[in-house]
Amino acid sequence: MNKYPPDSNFQTDGHNRLVENQQALNFHSNSLLIPIEINSQDKSVGLFVFDNLSLPVGGQKHFVDITGSPFSPELAGAKVFYGKILPSMQKNYEYALHKLADSIDRCDKSIHSDETSLWALRIADRMGLSLEQIKEIKLAAKLHDIGKAIVPKAILIKPGPLTSEEWEIIRRHPTYSATLMEPAKSLDTLRPIVQAHHEHYNGRGYPNGLSGKNIPLGARIISVADAFSTMTIRRVYRKPISIADAKKELVRCSGTQFDPQVVSIMLDILSIT
Ligand SMILES: [Fe+2]
Ligand SMILES: [Fe+2]
């Protein structure tokens, strides 16, 4: 019996394996394929089918194309899970989300998630936060953009200005990131941080227009780390600017986009590195 819903592109054969065809490997439904086990050669040996009806119909369609994940026909059907994630799979799922973050970096040929994570850790450490908070913020920073897996690649790497429709899709990515983290209960406390990483201190950010201290501290930290990384590393769609110019931009947006206290800590760190 086929255990996938009729509107899914996933079909099973007589052995309950995913059918190997291009249609199955492309992503055309409100589901998401995620590699859940990575072997020593860094190859996926399992797939997690994430079913989320809240994903938009017009959202990401070609997961393989977007992430560049090394899916190959022989992997399809190695192991397929559908439905609720089991507690024993939580760690694998968390690991899969790391791999998703790496895949998105590969998509625009950057190391943005690791860079953001590193700067966020340095800021949190210098602010004297607890080890627990520092670990949470570091992990949230690593995963902050995983929701971009649901944004079409053409928009993600577009060099020119985005249309208002494209912006509307981009602005959903923090919510998508938080949604993708839902199955991993160990990440529950990180989700509000990730969801708020594009909120602005003056309330003019997205997705919820939070302002000031209503934005979780972790998100205010990641916002500065994220912006600094975005400005200073090469992306396929944008040239980097100098560290001096990036510092000026942080100062210019302190109190409007960024928490002034976080900017001042970041400038401190940059002055000694
Ligand atoms: Fe983002
Ligand atoms: Fe980012």
C-alpha cells in the first residue's frame, strides 16, 4: 500500500521504497526531503520526508537543485521516513539541519552560516552570557537561514534588485527556518531567536515588526553577526566590502536596525582582532 498521500510525488514500490524517477527526486508538494543519516564519506544514507502543510504552494520546489545535496538514485529508497519524527531520530534531524545550512552556503558558494555562528559566539561571550546561552546563540546562528531552502534558488542568488513579490518570498525565510526546526524538540528555545533574526531594533524589520528588547537578545546578536558576515564575505550575487566600511555601516545603523549595545560590543571585538 502506498503510504504517501495521493497528492504527493512520492510513490512506493512493492518493497515500500521511494520510486526512482525524476519526478520523485524533484520536490513538488508541501513536503521536504532531508538527508537524515550521513556516513563517513559524508553521503546521505537516509531521507526524511518533512510534511508541512503550512509551506506555501508557491514555495521551494526543487530541493535538489537548491541545496546541491548529493542525492543520487541509489539513495532513493535507502530509508524513507514519513510523519512524526521519533525521539531517537532527534539528533539525526538536528544534524540534518546542520547539513541543510551547509547546503545553502554551497548554493551561494559562501561560508555564511559558520561565519555568522562564529561572530555571534564571540559577541555573546564578550557580553558575559552564560555558557548555556552562548551555546544556544551559536547554534541558532548556524541554523538561522535554513528556511532559504524553501526559497527558489533564482531569487536567492539574483544579483540585481528584487521585485516586491520576490522580497515577499525572501521575507518569509526566518519563519520557514523556525518551522523546519519544529520537529527537533531540543531546538524549541532557539526557534524564537531564529524567527526574529531580521527584526530591527526600531521595529521596522520582519516578519513581526518586533522592536527593542522585545526582540530576543540572541536575535539581536545574530542580526549584527549576520549583517557583518553578509557585508564582508563574497557571495555569488554580491562583492564584499572592506571591514572598515562594514564597521561604518554597523555604526550608521546602530539604534535603527541594530541594538546599539550589540554594535558597540562587535566594534570592541573588531578592534582587537
Ligand atoms: Fe536571514
Ligand atoms: Fe544570514
